[in-house]
Amino acid sequence: MNQLIDGAGTRSRIVIVGAGYAGYHCARQLERRLPREAADIVIVSPADYMPYTSLLPQVGAGTLDPRHIAVSLSGTLRRTRHVPGHAVAVDFTNRSLTVAGPDGQRRELTWHRLVLTPGGVSRTLPLPGIVEQAKGFNNIAEAVYLRDHVLGQLELADASDDPAERQARCTFVVAGAGTTGTEVAAQGQLFTRAALRRYPRIRPGELRWLLVDRAPAILPELGPRLAGPALRVLRRRGLDVRLNTSIEQATDSAVRLSDGTSVPTHTLIWAVGVTPGPLTQALGLDTVKGRIVVDEHLTVPGHPDVFAAGDAAAAPDLTRPGQLTAMTAQHAQRQGKAIARNLAATLGHEPPSPTDTGTSAPWWTWAAGRQWPTRCTSRSPAPSPASSPAATTCTPFPPTGCGSPPTGSTTSSNTASSSSSA
């Protein structure tokens, strides 16, 4: 087992696990906020790019080139070192991270600050045939594979003289009517219709797309005001949307639904959401529904130098007390930036703009003029022209071992909570 030694000696090392929305934007903000000599930044990821997973349906439909949704780490993160591989274990006592590289070798990576953003994996259910037959849709490789698979089904249907086989190969079932599943079904229908000009033996009426969900409505993330019109548009375009319906079994030639119908098909697309990956369960930290418990500053309780964000973190939603933020790209990106601001504060480097948290109060200094940041537990709402700004409760947050501001000092909001704007 190799050990990666901190070549800078006295400089802090920040290790970020995962290069998704949260991890990538955390690293990018740290490069902007920390001087070069302040810390070494390391990001651990099996891929050398950050994928814009929100655009995967467009890749699956062939309207976007996969390269256009992959942001190069080496090309955009100039000061961040990329370590290829998967993080498999963390030693919080010795501050080390075990990384399994693509070559099968394991190495130990030491850290002073750790950011856990490993992302999520496709959620599976204990249903017969799902693991063997369903097509995942959680990364670029799966999106490209799905596109090739759909085209392959059209080619086989065009070459077949059996009407039943042609219909089965022209039928595509999407499980999950969330944002991803709805987009996949909508984009896939447009994609297959456009592709028919290359398959003259397939009639447009033979194409069939089913969107199945056990929920009573599609797009629950958007609410009924937008979900209702979207459902009407999809059905007007010819999509067969089955709500309050679930999949009970999948074989290589059919899918059985909970309403008793059996749909002949060779394509089941699984888009029922994501769940935290196996690393979050192996850390021994407190979790909620598999997600690591964090406070409003995205710090892991009991580990002040460990942060977590994105799909792996049970981040509290400060706009809805008692609720957790959804596992969406928007929340992950904002949380990654918030961690960068708070992490920079622990190293004694103030954020460049105190307006990041919605306040404009002055900063207070002490100890030979050094300015100390603060942690804020709430965000001030935008004041109306006729009212004065609402106060934000903040507590002094000096770097470890550097003392504290003098008693009675008035501090301002200069680090970010998990609900800070991008």
C-alpha cells in the first residue's frame, strides 16, 4: 500500500472525495478564495471530469455530444491535484483516506480537512428481474449505452417480419416519473420519431413510450402548478403515462405492471432516483436514510474538520425547518460553494464578499488587525424598501487554536450556511 505524503510539509491538505456538482464547485471556490500557499487541494474521483448529469437525457437522445457535458478537471482546476480512484475507507483518528486506484492498488492519502461528496448511485428495488434487465441512467456511459440500445432496437424491428416482435422492440418503458425519468421519456420519444426516416419499414404508430410511477403525479419536485401542464403536454404528444402504477417483474421480453397488464418490451429504463453510495455506510457516521448527518454549516457533528454535501449529506433545509434538502444538482452545487467558504474560514481566510450571505454589516478585527470570520446559523430575508434589514444570528468562528474575538465584539455574516445562494 502506497502512502501519499504531503510534499508541502507545513501546508494544510484539503481532500475532496468526489467530483460531482458539490465536489467540483467546492474545489473551484477554494482555488478562488485561498492563496496558493494556504493549502494543497486534492480531489479523489474515478473520472477526470465533472459530468453535468442534468443533461444526460439530451445525451441519451443524441441531441448533445457527451463531451459537451463533461468538464475537464485538469483543464479547469489549475491548482487541484486529481487522484484517480474510489475512496473506500476513512480513518478519522489518523486523518487518512484509503483510495482504490484503477490499477487495483490501494494508497493512503493524509488530510487536514476532508470534504465528503461521493454522490449517489441508482436506487434499486428487490423486484424480480430488475437488476438483470433494467437499464440504468446515472452517468455518461449509461446515457450513451441507452442511445445505442434504442437505435439497435429500431434496427432489429425494421429487419423483422414478425408484427409482435416489431411492436415489442418499438416499445420503451421508463420507470420513475421524476425529473430524470420524465425527461428521458420525452426526449426519447422525439429521438425515436426523428430516427424513423432511416427505418422506412417502421410506422410511427408502432412506436410506444410508457412512463410508469407509483406516485399520483409526475415531477413531484416541481409541484402541481408545473407538473399538471407537463402531464397534459406529454399525453397530448402520445406518451402513455401510468400513475399509481408500479413495476412488479421484468424479463428479457416483457414487463409486468401492478395494474395487471404485461407490456411486451426489450427496454426497461430505470430512473427511480438515486441513493447514497456504499462509502457513506462504511464510515461509521450517523446517517439519516443513508445520508451523512451534518449541521447547518455542512460540518459532520463531532468532526469539525470534516464536511459533507450533495447526495451523501442529510443537509438541513433552512427554508423549511425540520426538512432535508432534496438530492438535486442545484442543492449540491450551492452546498459545495458553501463548504468552500466555511472551510476557508477555518483556515483564517475571509470570504472576499460579505454579501454572499445576504448581509452587509462591517467586519470586526482584533489581534493585530486580523479579521476573523463568523458562522451564520440563518440567512436574512431580503428586506422590503419600507423596512429595515432582518438580523442574522452569527457566532465567532476563529481558526482552530487561534483564540477568539474579544468579548462584546459585533460580528457579521461572512461564512455560509447550507442554504446560501450560489
